[in-house]
Amino acid sequence: MEGSMRVPRVVNHLRLPAVVAMGLCAALAAPSSASASGSPAMETVITMDVATGKVLSIKKVEAPVSPAISNDNICQSSDVCWKSGQTPYADQGFFGTPGTITGSWPYRSSFRTGSYTASGTWVYGGVTHSTGTRGPGTTIALTGLATAKSATIY
């Protein structure tokens, strides 16, 4: 049937009236990235009753901006890196846009900024310490093994 919208299974299982289900499909299919005019990214928030599963509202709201800093267990030469000082613990590489990632990475022997301006924190003997903000191409060699707690790209 031309012009009709098929209700996907993921929505159909909610047993919604067809009009609501189609509106929900349209809302979910709407783009969520910023427009060419520079307006903020939008996301769809669907409020559902916890007891019945009934859709109470569907609205568009401004999407929260979150940093696109990422973490991997490999350190590329350009990455911010918490180096492991003990096998089998992997190096922890950080890359992307400005932001902070927190965690707990034991047995770290050094911190490297790669091609970024960056900082890191670690805990040793129950006390938290910071590398301070360091420019690209800097390595902080620790005199022992510590637990890394964060990496920040500026």
C-alpha cells in the first residue's frame, strides 16, 4: 500500500495503537545530529509507565553534549597513554576530542601525551597525584608502579 508506514516489530510488541506506533517510528527515525545551520543536536525522549508499558509522552529535547574522548587497550604513537609496568596488564590509550575518562588501571609505570595536550591522575599509597597539564610529546616516568585514575585531553 503506497504511502503507508510499516510498524517495526520493536514497536509492535508494545501493542500501541497504529497512530501512536507510527508517530513513535517517525520520532525514532528523525535525525539526531546538529543541522547545517548549527542548531544543537536533538534526541527523542519517550516516557513510559513502568507498570503498564504505556507511552505517556514523546518529545524532542536537546541532546546532551558528551566528549568524544575514547579509550583502547593499545597505545598508538599519537595517543595519550598510560603504560603498563606489569604483564599481563595492557597499555591504555586515549584519543579523540577534549574530555576526561576515569577508571582504574593498576600497575602503570608512565604517562605519555602523544600528540595531545593532556593530563592524568594516579593513586599511590592512598594519595591522588596529577601529572599537571603537559604539552604534546611529553612522557612522565613514575619511579614505581601506581594505579592510574584518569586521562584528560585538552
